[in-house]
Amino acid sequence: MGSQRRALITGIGGQDGSYLAELLLSKGYAVHGVVRRSSTFNTERLDAIYQDPHETHRRLFLHYGDLTDSSSLRRILTIAEPQEVYNLGAQSHVRVSFDQPEYTADVVSVGTLRLLEAIRDTGRQVRFYQASSSEMFGDNPEVPQNEDTRFQPSSPYAAAKCAAFWYTQLYRKAYGFFACNGILFNHESPRRGETFVTRKITRAATRIKLGLQEKLYLGNLDASRDWGYAPEYAEAMWLMLQQEKPNDYVVATGETHTVREFLELVFQHLGLDWRKHVEFDKRYLRPAEVPMLKGDASRARKILGWRPRTDLAGLVRIMVQADMELARKEQAAKGVGNQVP
Ligand code: NAP
Ligand code: GDD
């Protein structure tokens, strides 16, 4: 199939999948992506690629498939013949995993197993990246968390990610796969899904600023997260697969902040007092919580040469600016709300 590097991404239409696709296309890869059939468009995050003047979209190939459907995975692997596979597809919402534990396990853990088995059956040398998560550390009070910290999952999502983590290590040990787990701490961007807390806050605060919304309902404000900027985390994924040996890596900023602090920063940035707009809603609480995540990314820094470049204030600026533009468009379309320069 020629000398062009080829990658396959599951979850290409998600936040991380879209940034990773852009990164790989910019490096000259042919990029194949798995998308689920949906009754509405679910590839909006890939729109920027189609607007790229260098026409990199000519090297982008989307295939219908699903992590719950092995035959589709096998078919796509046969067509794409990738040298690198990035498994980012997931039911990735922690709260939702309490409502749909069985489905979450099917996609996240068995889905990973299906993909590993499908790769094994091709008999080809494939480098494999698994989107593991800091959520696996759960309520283990040890901080900062590194690659040796014990997993103590606190949600069906985390338990499923642990199984996928172990499958990935197992295929490395048993079959000599070049398989890596990226244990990524929370990372955000203007492409973050709107039901995750950072984006929920930036989206609501900017709409409140323009008079398009009055209240924001949230759950636990005391939880602490290590929030980084998503495009930088996509770079770490790629770096893992370019090393001589496979390994597992924590990717994090090393700083932690509460949801309340994030809220304060966003509202302050917009000249608003969050206490006037935010209300508690117990529906956003979880049956079990992860109180604090703070990562130690020393291994990634030393071996991959990776380091975060965007701090929390920078992340807030990027997200607020993007959501302000979105809110302005909404305001213009509706012809309502406050006029803010
Ligand atoms: P995301 O925005 O929720 O994207 C997940 C992608 O997976 C979406 O494109 C989704 O498709 C797809 N998907 C869902 N179910 C699928 C299925 N059954 N078969 C195939 N694809 C399916 O998540 P993200 O933030 O980009 O995260 C990427 C990966 O990293 C996920 O595995 C997540 O669990 C993991 N992770 C994320 C973070 C973080 O902070 N963002 C941290 C650690 C690990 P639809 O668009 O059709 O729903
Ligand atoms: N989503 C949400 N909505 N979270 C809220 C809300 C709310 O209204 N109010 C408070 N929170 C709290 C949650 O209880 C949690 O402690 C924290 O905000 C962060 O929640 P999310 O943004 O939903 O992210 P997460 O940490 O649960 O999971 C994300 O990060 C993981 C990595 O640690 C997801 O991206 C996972 O897929 C990822 O693996």
C-alpha cells in the first residue's frame, strides 16, 4: 500500500479524535476514522479539516463502524491497513456510566478487547494507543498520581477503563504488541462536549453575559481536577507511538483546582458574580465521586519530552473566547439579549 503512514482513529468525531486527526494529517499521514451512524450530524468537530487550504481532507477517510460491532472493526482494519491505531472511542461520560453501566462496559472494555483481537487476527505489526484515564485512580487519596499509583475505580466508566488498560498491557505481554496506555488527566477545549463541567460552565457564563440564559445548575463544586488543554494531549498520544519501546504514561499538568475555582475564574473573566447565577441541582451528583486528581507526568516529560504549555488561566481564556463567539452568533440569529462590545 505504498510508503505513506496510515493511522486509524476510533472516536475520531470526539474532542480528542478531531485534534489527533488534524495533528496526524499535518504530519502527512493518511487518517482513517471510525464514526457511528447517527440520525444527526456527529462529525462537526472535523469541519475545520475540510476548510484547511492545504486540502489535507483528501487524506481523511471516514468509515461507519462501532466498537460494539467486531465485523465493522475487522472490515475497516482490512481497508485501512494502519500502522498505528488510536482507540479513543468511548461512552466517556462518568455520570452517564451510572445510568448505563452495561453499555459503558460493552463499548469501553469489551470494545477495546474486540479491537485488539481484530488487530491480532490481521497478523500485521500495528502500534496501538489506548485512551486510558486518570478516572481509574478513583478515590485513592494518594496524590500526585503516577504510573505506579493503585487504581481504585469509583464509577462504572472507571472500572471499564481499568479492564481496557489491563487488556492493553496483556496484549503487550502475551503477544508482543507495541501497545501503550496514555493515562490522561482531564483535558478541555472549545470542542469539549457541553455536558462536561468546564464546557458547561463556559457555555452558560457566556450566554448569561449576553442575556441568553439566567441560571446555571451544577452539582459538586468541591471536586478537584487537573485540567489541561486538549490539543497538547493529542501530541502526547502520537509521541507514545513513536518511541522505541511501548510503555504507559501519565499525561497531566501537575496542578489541581476545584470546580468552584474554575467557576470563579470564568465568571470573573466575564465581569460576572457567579453566586448570582449558579444553583445547586442534586441530579448532577454522582453515586460515588472522585474527590481529587493531580497527575505526575515526570515519565512523559523525561521519555517523550512532553510538557503542558497552557495553564488554567490560559485554558479559561481560550474556552471563554470561543464560547463568546458562539453566543454572539446565537444572539444575532435570535435578535435578543444584551449588547456587549
Ligand atoms: P468524546 O468527545 O466523548 O468522544 C468520544 C468519541 O467516541 C465520540 O466520537 C463518540 O461518537 C465515539 N463513540 C462513542 N461510542 C462509540 C462506539 N460504541 N463505537 C465507536 N465510537 C464510539 O471523548 P474525548 O474527550 O474526545 O475522549 C477521547 C477518549 O479519551 C475517550 O475514550 C475518553 O474516555 C478518554 N479520556 C478522555 C479524557 C478527557 O479529559 N477528555 C481523559 C482521559 C481519557 P459520537 O460522537 O457518535 O458520540
Ligand atoms: N459533568 C458535570 N456536570 N460535572 C459536574 C457538574 C455538572 O453539572 N457539577 C459538578 N461536577 C463535577 C463532577 O462531579 C466531577 O467531580 C467534576 O465536576 C468533573 O466532571 P466532568 O467534567 O464530567 O469530568 P470527569 O472528571 O467526571 O470525567 C472526565 O475526565 C476523565 C479523566 O479524569 C471525562 O472526560 C472522562 O471521560 C475522563 O476519563
